[in-house]
Amino acid sequence: MVPSVPVLIKPHRRNDKPRGTWCDDDRFGDYRLAADAFDIKPSRDSFIKEGWQSIDNQKIDKLHKLAPSFLDRLTPRSQAAAQSLLRDLASLRQIGSQTPKTNSLVFCHHDIRQSNMAWHPNYGTRLVDWSWSGLGESGSDITSLLIDLHKSHHDISPYQNIINLDYCLMLMGFWLNHATWPHHGNDTTRFQQFLSALSAYEIYINGYAFTASISTDSTSLFVGRSDVGSKV
């Protein structure tokens, strides 16, 4: 998903203000939306609709067909995890395709990863690229970052208890679906999307195992998930 930004445009004279003015403030002048402007779909909605809800049997078959070229570039350990993910696709889709319920939403960056962090010796670290920002579940951003760090082989085990596992599952479906999209030239982007999904999968499975280990009623954690990750 590449969020599209409407073209905001041309200043116009106050005495000729058209309908649909985007901004009417003396500090900025009057601006209007371009004729071909459109609303930007919230990133969270895209994660849902372009994720598990878009993965049908055809997409699952395509992922299995793409797998050999992806697996050839993985370590033996990651190959085993990827094969487990492929075996679990049907069960994961069944869980992930349900529209997530949430009590409240918070403002999120939605794309926090190492490449979206800028560092300066005098000013420290800053987040960049806010094009996906919008409302989302609590814990979404730290979950995105930990998925990216795990993908780069960093140890994230000390932070296992703050991961939003439902969001982890949501991103997994989003990246898997995008990994099946057509590409021009080499498939590096599609391979990286598959790797992100694989990282999310490992965290998701390990997260439920971790939660079960500290829960007094661990069986409730696996309702509807008993067959997921059984081969890991």
C-alpha cells in the first residue's frame, strides 16, 4: 500500500472563493482541493482489507508457488519457520479475516521501522515518513518496530509482553497479500514483504506461547488457535 496524497493547491483570490475550500484561515490563505483529489483511506483500514480479507485460496496457492524462490534465500532455521507459516496459512486466515474489535483507537505512525528513524548527533533520533499515520490500536507502533528488529535478528524477548499480538496478525496478512502482487524487475520488495510476514508470524506464535507460560488459564489463550504453529 502506498498512501496517495491529494494535491492541495493553488491559492485563489478571496473575492473568488469557490465551494469546497480546504482551508479558510488568514494565516494560510485559501486553498482548494484539486479536481481529482480524493480521500485517503486510513492505514488501519488498508491493513484489514488488503490483508487476510483479501487472501483467498488462489492467493494461498500463489504463496506456495512463490515459496521456493523465497526459501532459497533463507537460513535453514528461517526456512523451517517459513514452511510452518505456509502450513498454517488456512488457520491464520480463518482467525485474521475476522474484523478486529477494539475499544479505543490512538494516534499511530503505522510504519515505525529502522529505516524510518533519522539520527543526528546533536538532536538525537526522530521518526520520519508520517504518510501512513492515523488512528490505530494501542501498541501498534511498538509492535511494528519489534517485528522489524526481529527481522534483523535482534533479540526482542525482553519486550515480548508489550507486543499487540492481534496487530501482529493483522500486519502478517497485509504483508503476505502484498508479497503476491505483481512486480517489475526483481522481486526484492516482495521478498522483503514475505520476510516481514515471517517475522510477524514467529513473534505471533512465540507471543501466545509466552502469554500461556505466565497465565493461570492458558487454555483460553488458544481458543480457535490450537492448530496454529503446531509445527514450529
